[in-house]
Amino acid sequence: MILGVSGWLGNKLGIDETIVRVAFVVGALCFGVGVGLYLILWIVKLLSK
């Protein structure tokens, strides 16, 4: 997406970043948690450098 969270998380989990992106979109559309989780993980990514 925009902040690089999907690629970062995909590398950490050892899965393709496309799967992570799809999971965020499904989470945002179905459960309403995708956007909030994405922002939280972006902060974690920034702090882990």
C-alpha cells in the first residue's frame, strides 16, 4: 500500500506481501479493523528501525 507495511510484514512472516495486502483489505471491508491495524503496524515498523 502506501507506507510499506505489507512488504515489511510479509518479510517478517515469510509470506508474500500480496497476501498481506488482501488480508488488510478484507479486514477493512468486513470487520473494520484493517485500517487501524495497518496504522498500528506502521508505528511498530517505524519504532523497530
